[in-house]
Amino acid sequence: MLRAGCRAALSLRPPQGSAPRRGAGEQRSGAAEAAAGESLKRTPLDALHRSRGGRMVPFAGWSLPLHYGQGHLQSHLHTRRRCSLFDVSHMLQARVYGRDRIRFMESLVVGDIAELKPGQGTLTLLTNERGGIVDDLIITNTLEEHLYVVSNAGCADKDLAIMRGRAAELQATGGDIHLEVLDNALLALQGPSMARVLQAGLSDDLGKLSFMNSITTTVFGVPSCRVTRCGYTGEDGVEISVPTGRAVELAEQLLGVPEVWPAGLAARDSLRLEAGLCLYGNDIDETTTPAEAGLMWTLGKRRRAAMDFPGAAIIMAQVKEKPKRKRVGLTSVGPPIRPHMAILDPEGTPVGTVTSGCPSPSLGKNIAMGYVEAAHSRAGTTLTVEVRKKQHLALVTKMPFVPTQYYMAK
């Protein structure tokens, strides 16, 4: 999913995989640090992270691990080669009940929710009347006859306000809709050995569970877990929604498998960037449309024809007339490319801005994404990025930078 915790992620991106540092003028007293820490929300796995040496940092109002003792680089590569466990319990989880649940969600998002088969989910976009992206969500049409919705932590308050407001409008006119916020933890097990590790604790056959499909089952003796085959790394993976009181038990069982390492925000960010996935607040936001972001594939054919989602007129006009700017991938050598750096054409004229960037542990070169004027968006176009007032060559590159490994059942 194109996810994380909105703008809070900007302060967490460490240079070359190291922990972020403060300058001399940014030092805070121990009391101030403690006060800031006390104001942060904590996931059910907080004590587990700390006991395993997690470097805890603030993220979207939560205290989460940036990395563990093995460091960012090794954690990233381990996920690509074997398997890692991420705590994503900061994400907002909700259920939508009622006979009008499809109509309710389709009044807010661009996806064709009605076409989802039982147990099937989709990535979709919550849009505003200007065509901007309010958030990106995963919505699953569960086998239990409700919709399961996962939203970004940093957008939780505004998403809930929008959903509750729309629910109230429908209820006022006789609509049958009920919204429930879940208190579950959410664990993401990601990597090529995920299926082998998880299958040992399941009676269900994971081989029958395709990407973006979901079941409710017992996982390593913990009942009532929702297992969805998805993730934010580009690898085969699952996200497990688990009752809060059993979350530590499940995490410890998974981490008891030698090839499963705990992983934090730093690896999560570099993995998603290699996979070409957007970070909300960096690469997409309320000023960005699906057409500009290259996310028109999230719009169902029926929804395009009906034009019955927020911002439809603006978005579909952009599709017809072609957007003036586009999201692109960039690769380079030399100093790392970071968010907010200027993208220039070969003559030195600004043509865009970097929104995400880091050295790629898998590729050994710099990768980034950003928005450029449409005339400069073709793959293979040579541009430059201004790093410390010097221009460095950057090549427009197709994404994902690293091939994705999403699993489809045969």
C-alpha cells in the first residue's frame, strides 16, 4: 500500500541508513524528551521493541522503532532475502457494516468496491472535490459481510471525521450504515520466506491466498486474526490484524523463528521506495491528483464512466487533457537525493521537485521519486538534481526500481 504516517516521516529519514542526528542548537533536555515521549501513543508491542534494542522515535504521533541493533542496511537486505516483522499497529483499522456499506464507501473513494469478491481487497484513494488525494486506503470486502478499511496513521483523524460525517448524512436519510473503529494490533510479516514461516502456524493453505485477499483464521494458536496478503515492501507478505491482548504473544512466536528479524521505519521506507510505492504526505497529498501521481489504475472502469466520486470532473478532465506534471522515478550516482531538492533540465531550468529519495541498499545507487513537467517525464530522459548547490545527473527511470514479488495463487 502507498502508506506511512504523513509528514512525520520527513523527520525520520536517516542519512545513509544511520539514525537521525540533532545539531548543537537542537539539543533538548532530558525532561523535554521525557515529556515528548509521554505524549506519544504506544503500540501493544512497545515494550517488546525496547527489550530488543529498538531505537524508538516519534512518527505520526506514535512511538515506533526506527531500527534495531543490526542497523538499517542489514535489516533492509534481510527483508529482501528472508523475512522481517514490522509493527504497523499505528495504522487506523475500521469496519463498515450495513446494507448501504458499498454505497457509503463509493461516495468517498475512487475504487469499484461493488466489484470486489468476498475476501478480496483493493488499494483505493479517498479524494476531495478538487481531485486531491486525502488518503490512500486498503478496503476489503470480507467474508463476514462487512468492509475492513485500513488508513494511514497520520491521516486517521481527518479520515474518521470524513467517514463519520458521511455516515451521519446517509443515516439521516434512512441509510443503513455503521462504522466501528478497531483496537487491534497490526503486524506485517514481509519477505520471500514469509509463506513458509507463517504456514507452520496456520491450518489454512496460504498457497490459495492471493495478493490483496484476506481470511480470518487462527495464527500460531491466536484466534480471530485477519490475515491479508499485502504489504509495503514489494515482497510477498501479509498484514495480520490481531486482538490487542494477544499481539505480543504472536509477535514473539514469529520472532522466535531464527530467520525472522524485527524491522523498523528506516527499512520500511527504503523498501517501499525501491518498490515504487508512494508515501502519503511526501509523494501524494491533497494537492496531488491520481492523474498526476500515476495512480489512475485505482479508478474502476464503472466509476470512471459514472463520474460519481469526489473530484471526478477535475480528475477525468486531466486524463483527457493530460496532466501538466507527472510523478517519475529517478536514479543517480554521487550524493543521495533527498526530498525537496530541485529537479532541473540540462540547461539548468527548474522542472520539478524530489518528493522521496535515498540510497538503494539493493541496487547500490541512489533512487528517488518526484514530480516533473510532463515534457520531461519519459523514461530515459536525462535531468539533474541540485544537491548542496551543485547539479548532479539523474535519469528518469521506470518504477518499481526493484521487481515486486506479489503472490498470485494458481
